[in-house]
Amino acid sequence: MYNNTLTSTKKFSTSSFIQVEDVIYSQNTKNVTPSGASTIFDYGYIYSIELKRNEIKKQLQPYFECMGTNDELDFLAENTEVLAILPGIGRHILLTLPDVQKLTLELLNEDRDWQTLFINIYSPLSWEDLNSFGDKFLLRLFELYPTISNKININLFPE
């Protein structure tokens, strides 16, 4: 999702937990010198991406369980208008639907121009009750946020 155009001879890890590791590089073939990041701040740009992801996780943690990949977090970092309304949506779902077991986020990534963030709702309610809620929810979403309603959808999982 991010355009990481970093040109370097150093190797960087972009996992959720950046590992500080020694990086060996050479400016010429005779002089190979071990060098590396002594602190996480030496990673610069990569570190700022991880900070943003962690900030988004903290903001959404009371309402949503994040999926295993960083795709959802990167999508939200790029689409700040979606991120701004997600806590309110999560709060609304939890207050409106009784006994919601969990809410998760999942990104459908067909193409750069066709990405939809799905809110997966797991509830013991019947399909009819969940479907009725889903229809009302989507109608209200289109009314309140017409410019971003095409970026959010819901999946209903009755149990």
C-alpha cells in the first residue's frame, strides 16, 4: 500500500515487530565492515510506518480485532476518512446488536482502485435479524457518508 522507494544496500525488516539485526555491507570488495542499527530509530522511514500501524491498532482495539496481515492497517493509513469513522461504527454495532461475539476487519483488495474494507460481524442472532440490521446499517452509511460508503461493507456471520 505504501510506496517504499528506499534505495539502500542495507536490509530492512518490515514485519510488525522490527528486528534490529546487524547488516553487513561493503563499499568496495576488499573492505567488508559489519554495521547496523544500534537503535530502532536508525531505521527511519520503516519505523514511522510501524508507528502509524501501531497507532491505528490502538485506536481500533476497543472495537475490532485486527486480522493477521498489515493490509487493513495500510489501507486505513491511506484512507484516513475511513479510519476517522470506524470507531463510531464499531461503537454503534456493539451498542445496537446484542451479544456480538467479535468484530473483525478484512480488506478485499482486487486492485489499487478497487479496495473494500469489510467489517465482519459475528453474532448468535438469527440470519433474519442480522440481515435486517445490515440493510439498515448500509442505508444509513450511504446517507451519512456518500463519498466513502463504497470503501466499507459488512459481512454477517450468524452462529
